[in-house]
Amino acid sequence: MNQTITQVDTLTNIPFKGNPAAVCVLETSQPDDWMQKIAQEINLSETAFLIKQNDKYNLRWFTPRVEVLLCGHGTLASAHVLWS
């Protein structure tokens, strides 16, 4: 499976500054353990998964260790990826 993952430096407009988050846009849902392994491999504080559902997206956030209920900079990074 080829999967594009984008790293976004949030809360800044200066490269290599701010708070980095990875964003992975998925066409279909993937198993939780698969998303957890991706987050572990990327090893940033947060990896956001945008899961396409009709004309909307479901958003989930994973640290390298656990899924979290909310992540502000992961949400900002996700919006940046969708609107760029």
C-alpha cells in the first residue's frame, strides 16, 4: 500500500519551527493498529488521520503510543493539507 504522509510545521510560517504534525489522508478506514504503527514509525508528537467519508472527513489523532481524543495542532495541520 502506497500512502502519502505530509509533515506540517504548525503555528509558524518559518520552516523547521513551530509544532510539527504528520497528516495522512485515507480514502478508506484502516485498522486502529495500522494507524498506531504508522504513528510509531513517524514518531512525531501527533499523527492525524483524515478518513474520507462521502463528502466529509473523519479525523483521528495518534501519538507514537496511544490514540488521543483531540489534538489542536494536528487539526490545524489537517486543515492545511486539505486546503493546500
